[in-house]
Amino acid sequence: MTGSAGFRHWAPGEHILWRYRGNASGDVHICRPVTVVEDTGELLAVWMAPGTECVKPVLADGTPVQQEPLATRYTTPRTTVRSRWFGTGVLKLARPGEPWSVWLFWERGWRFKNWYVNLEEPRARWSGGVDSEDHFLDIAVHPDRSWRWLDEDEFAQAQQAGLMGARQAGLVRAAGQSAVEVIRAWGRPFSDGWEDWRPDPRWPVPELPEDWNRPRPGTPARTSA
């Protein structure tokens, strides 16, 4: 079956890459191998299993990004490292063309914790997975349907550091307001019962390929740190 942009739909159990480009460089700086749960014209659902080897950004000296003071967090040089995703897994849900994805988190023992709305560039689909760019601002949604903005300080600092202009910041905030409207109406995917979903125990943990940072076809090749 052919999906958006002429790509076929992935079958449940297939492994793909969920990647984010750096806002300053455009290079891939986050890469997460995931297992496809569902892929239709309306929804891409993927599972990131505990123990998955991923790529994440760190400061050039290896310090975790979140340990850098906010004032210099987006101007201090960075590199990337391989790292395991520890703790419980994450279910990611994304609708084509929507400027956010919805992630589900559980405590150990499969006690549902919360939904997380990650505001981001609509994902570009390619044969090996999907690529996006994070937009800093996020929303936490709790089991009682209450919600709150997250990372507003990082959103403001990213603008001050020149990673996002005023026009784009306005579009991101508007996208967040649209997501809030969906939350208030308890629309999809919040109303779909995904919190009761469980992964197939036969699924192996995907492997991180050596060429995790290969350019998406149709984009200029770049050198990743």
C-alpha cells in the first residue's frame, strides 16, 4: 500500500528511524529506532522500547545539555553520542501534516503516567523513517485531562538565541493553541484508548544502524558531528 508522498505504508512490527534535525545546523542530532505499531493515511503509531540505542545531543565536552545554564544552552558547541533509552518505553502517535506528535508514558508495571504533546515540524516521511525539527514548546496532559505548558523558558531562550524567528514562534504558539483545543474537546488521539495498548512481546528491540545520520533523499548531504 502506498502512503503519503508516494511511500508505502509500513507494516506493524517493521523498524524505522524517528529523527530530529538540529535547529541551528539542520544535521540529524536525535535518532530513535522504533517499531511500527500502525501506519495508515490517518495515523503513524510507533513504539520506542526500553533499552533502545539512540543518538542524542550533548555538549562538546560530553556534558548533558540540560546541565548547561539556560542562557548559554543553545550557543555552547554540541556533538552527538549514542545512548540507551532506559526506563519505560514510549508510544508515539503522529497524524500526517500535524505540527505536533503525541507521546504516551507509563510508570513501571504499565500504570499510565501521562500524554506529552511535542510541538514540532510536520514529519517528512522517507523510506527509512520520518524526520522533523523540534519546536521547544511542549504540553503535558494528565490522566484527569488537565494540561499545562512545558518548556516555555526554553522556547523563549531559543528565540533569543536566534534559533527561531518571531514569525515561526507565532506559528508554533498557534499550533500549541490548536493542540490545546483538541485536548479540551478530548479529541483524537486522546480519546482512542491508546493508554491501554501494549506492545507485542515478540517484537525485538530495533538496532541503531551505523548510517543513522544518512541524508533523507531529496535533501542536501550534510556532515553530522
